Amino acid sequence: MTASTWNTDRPWRGIMVATTLPFREDLSVDYDAYAEHVAWLIANGCDGVVPNGSLGEYQTLTDAERAQVVRTAVAAAGDGARVMPGVAAYGSAESRRWAEQAAEAGAGSVLLLPPNTYRAEPAAVRAHYTEVAKAGIPIVAYNNPIDTKVDLTPDLLARLHRDGSIVAVKEFSGDVRRAYEIAELAPELDLLIGADDVLLELAVAGAVGWIAGYPNAFPTSCAELYHAAVAGDLATAVPLYKSLHSLLRWDSKTEFVQSIKLSMDIAGRQGGPTRPPRHPLTGAIEAGVRTATEKAVADGHR
């Protein structure tokens, strides 16, 4: 068993897909379609799912919808340990309640952003993670300084890990150099790939998991790429990465939700509409996603 292999002791490892959420034409949640999608991802080489992340449009969900998405994912995954719900919220108390809901539903871990309504200082960030950790479920920190304006630096991550608040980090800064400093300062903290278009670089640097976007559309090829990369099989990984990279980079763009849903539609999956304020892609952006997706289909990716 390699260090990156999914297991119930560290269920945040491996390929955890940040799932899109299917909506009907009236923009109500299609829970049956979501359950089918979760089961399909796991059957096609992915290790688990991350519901209620940004790709799942959690900000647009009611509390009842958000809770039902978690319960649906746990039931469809066949093992609740394979589910890592996002528990981001405006306040620490609310995030803790979502973490408690995830634990009650049977999830194995949760994904937590730092406070993101203001530029929280390190003491506030530590207090936030300490409060949510009281829910008693393993927490994966999510570092996304681009959107949150709060940077979980390697030093701060090491402090959070020493506090006993986090077990891993989803690294989305794009700065692959941080992988080595994180390993030096917090060698027991698991590094998870947080952006699809730096997968190879972070895998080579020691990542043991991938919170992934594009497996929503191409799980088999993405799983092959991930496993080759973490195994150091560059002869397999590099050509695959080059073949997919024009697609994977859309995961890091502002329109990533619409992009991945459009790619799913083109690949024969149910992507479908997004809830406002997101609008359908148009013009050059739509053409770029479409071209990259059609190339991936033509190259045999699935």
C-alpha cells in the first residue's frame, strides 16, 4: 500500500472529487442524479467525494438542501468515510454546526476554509479551526488565498497542525514551492493537490491526495494520471498531463464551475445549469472550454 492509497484511517487521501451538483431546469436539486454521479465516480477509479464545495455551489443552497446533499453523498458512496463535505460558513459556530452535521451523517472528514469575510489575522484563523475541531471530525484545511484573501502559509499550517486542528491541507495557492516548506515544518501534515493544473508538480513534491475537479468529466483518465504521478512513473504521467493540461487549467479560472459542467455535458455526463449569480458560458470562454474538452474526448480520455 503506497502512502497515497485511500484507506479508512486517512480517508482524505487519494482522489477525492469536488463534485458538481446537478440541477433540474427549474434549478431545484436533482438528488437522484447526484447519487448516481457519486456512485459512478467511485466505480470509475475515484476514492471519494467532496460535496458542498465551491464546485457544488454550496453558497446558493438552502440549509435543508446542503444537509441533504451530504446525506445523499454518504448513502451513494457506500462508505461514509469516502465523503468529505465542505463546511465553510460566515462564522466559526456555523462551520462547527456543519461539521457536526457531517459527522452525524457518517462522513469521514470535512474541508474547511479559513474565515473568509475579512482578512483574518493568524490568531483568528487558529481560533476558527480550534472551534470547528470541537466537532470531533478530522479537518482538512483549504488554502485559497486568491479568493479568501487569507493565506494559510506553511508556518501557519504547521501551527494549526500542532494545535491538533487539522490533518491535511488542500493547497490551492499555485505556489508548488510551498510543498517542500510544509513538509519541513509539519512532516505529518498530509499535502493534498488543490488545483488540477499543478497536479504533477505537487505529486512529485510528495502530495498524498488530490481534491479534484475534472474527474467529474473524465474520472478514468484522471485516475490514471494521478496514480502514475504519485508513483513517480513520469513516463506515463507526463504525456497524460500534457494531453489533459489544456483542460485541467480551467479548474483554476473564475468560471471553473460552468467550465467543468460544460465539459461534463460534452463528455456525455449531466453537467447542466448553474444557479445564479453564475451564468452560462459564452463567447471565447465557452469556445476555449469546448475546444479543450472535445480534444480530450478525441484523444480517448474518459
